[in-house]
Amino acid sequence: MRNVAKYLGIGMLVLGLAGCDNSDSKGSGNTSGAAQATQNVTLLDGKLAFSLPADMADQSGKVGTQANNMHVYADESGRKAVIVILGDNTTEGLDVLAQRLEDQQRARDPDLQVITNKAITANGQPLQQLDSIISSGGKQAYSSVVIGKVAEHLLTMQITLPADNQQTAQSAAETIINTVNIK
């Protein structure tokens, strides 16, 4: 779990730096038609698959880490990102892991707003979903973290989106989560 927290911390740092790096870019761009197109992502030799909006690209080689178990997908601004970590398996329950993650997030961000911490399923596989509003680089972001066990790995998928409109961000995160396919 410490490795998961470390990688999520690295991911948040990367997102914060990417957001700062592109803070002078022109606002919203095209978010209507292009956001409808999706791209399919497959990991673990097909045991994990999900779809992402077409404006998100694989940034895994740009995060400055040699860990091959972390995959980062982000848009050009860095404000929309999906970080997938495939860590060592654990015997702890998913609800325990999610509660520990929530406690760690709260320790870093005392203004953390937890929206939900609930059990979900993907293809009959149990997952735990923790949705919250977090502060990163002085800006609020909607964070949805999904934790599960896939092919002897602990899966952690963090979806981070701008929290300008919570309902829009929540809907976009749910759209990604609903495409998760575990074999």
C-alpha cells in the first residue's frame, strides 16, 4: 500500500507540474465533439481493458520513473489524467485499502471532500471506488480512485479531472469506470 500511495503521490506531482507548465494555454478548446470519441487501452495481456476519451494520450514515458507498472494517460493541459498502477497483490480487503487511501489523502489535504467510498463490480470482479474533491497546485480536482485485484496484481486506477463542474467531472469519471473490463 505504501508503494501505491507513493505512486499516487508521484502522479499528483506530475499532474501539478503539467498543469503549471501549461497554465498559460488557451482555456477549454474543443470539448464537445472530440470528447465523444474514445480509445481502447489494454494492459496485462488483455486481462484489463478500459476506454479513454480521444484527447488523452499515453504519457507513461514522460513521468521520469522507470517503473513499468505505472501507466499515465493525460490530455495536453495535464488537468485530465488517468494513472493506472499495477502493484503487488495483497491479502487486505479492498474496503480497508480504500479507507487507508482516504486517510492518507485527508492527511495531505485537510479540506478533502469525500463524495463516495463504495464497492462496485466490473465483469463480476469486486472493486472499491473512492471519489473525492482534492486540492492540487492551488486548484481543486475531482478524483476517482478504483482499487481491485487483477491477475495477481493490485490495481489502482486514479482518474483526475478539473472540478470546475463537479457533475460533469463525476459523469466523465463514471464513463471511464463503466468501460473497465477485467478478465
